[in-house]
Amino acid sequence: MHPLSVAIITFNEEQNIERCIRSVKAIADEIIVLDSFSTDRTVDIARSYGAIVHQEKFRGYIGQKNYAMKLASHNYILSLDADESLDQKLIASIQEAKKTFSHRAYVMNRCTNFCGRFIRHGLWYPDKKIRLFDRTVARWGGLNPHDKISLEENFLAYPLEGDILHYSFSSVEDLVWQNNRLSSIAASSLYAKGMKSSWFKMLLHPAWAFINGFFLRLGFLDGFDGFSIAIHTSHQVFQKYSKLYRLQRSKQYPIAAFAKPAVPGTKTAIGES
């Protein structure tokens, strides 16, 4: 068996961290938790389950995850958010992969729980993620809050069976709050990159997000929840481009103002265009 480090970033995740750590116990040779100075019991719970805890001021999702990766002792890393865990099929797939690690990176599906129900269609599933990789050929990149693993040329990610279970939204209020927060982070990131919004983008991108998620990606098969998710996803896209539009038109909306709600949590964006 080849050794594997699990890296988790946290901030006030006492409701989730135990489930996350327990799900990786069978495959982890070490568990690294990089905490952003939680004010709840996150750190105590993580340590009680054998995690090695480091604390660091939050530097954005991408910077935080890259730093957590550096803290690991082993080159192969499984990166998870605190509100995620592994199902039994994925645990078995990773155990099998550990025998040889014949690939430099592995991709897996993520299945999100919304109001107590796992969503199996639309933009939220299969939500493929590269989360197991050799850090010598991989690095976290993307544009906050849409962090993603970038691999060096000529390396492809091998698919694993099973799902990452994402316990992100226990209520509609959670989704509304998170969409508002993530759209602010996204608008700030786009503005910093010099990207522009327009009336065209504010109209077309939200409409496409709904049509793609609800119809083309079969979100309607999830019934009312699928419809609700498609509507909220469309609204998040509108929020992102409308906030970016305000940023580029008015100097009284500095980047810092939009970044302020971005408390370092671990819920990540799903299905936004």
C-alpha cells in the first residue's frame, strides 16, 4: 500500500468535521486539518479523531488548499472540504488505487445533499472533481471561489467509482446565504482579473444556467427540488454579473467590500456558469 495524506481546510465546522474525518479513517495514513482560527469546537474534535491540526489566517480557497497540501508528509493527497465525506464505494475504490497508484490523479463524482435529499441530476451531479492526486504534478488553481486542481501537461485523471457526499445545504436559507456570499467572491475575483459584465451577460448567462440545469441536464427528474435548485443557480449567476457590473461602474464599491462576507467556510460553489 502506498501512503496517502488527507488534507482538509476548516473554519467553524464542528457540525461536519467528525463525519468527514471518520469517513477517511480506513484510507488515510495521516489527516491534515488546516484551520482558519475557528471559534467553535472544530479543532478539538479534529484532534480527538487523530488529525494533525495547523492554524493559518484564511488566504482564499486556492491559497489555503495549496498551503494545506504543502503541510502533508506524503506526495499523494486526498483533498476534502469539511462538509464532505466518502461513500463506501469510493472508500473501496481508493483502497484499491492505493495498492499501486498507477495514475498521477483521480477524478470522482460529488453528490450534494439539499434539505435532506441527495440530488442526482442537473448541474449538481455528477459534479466531477479531481481530489486525489500526486502533488508533484498538481496544484490548486482556478478563480475564487471556483478552485480546481490543475495538472501538468500530459497527465490525465483516472475515474474512480463512488461519490463524495456533500452535506452543504440543510435548508433553503443556507442556499440563499451561500449564493449571495459566493457571488460576491466571484464578482470580486473577476473584477481583480479585469473581466467585465454587461446587460447581455446579466440576461443570457442566468437564462442558460436554468435551461442547462433543469432541462438539458435533467434537473426536472429531481422534481420540485430540481426546479428550486435551477432557479437559485440562475439567480446566483445573475448576482455575480450584476455585482461585477456595479464594481466596474462605481468606484465606491471596492473589492474589499465584496470580499467582506467571505468568511472562510468550506462550502464550495456548485453548477454556476
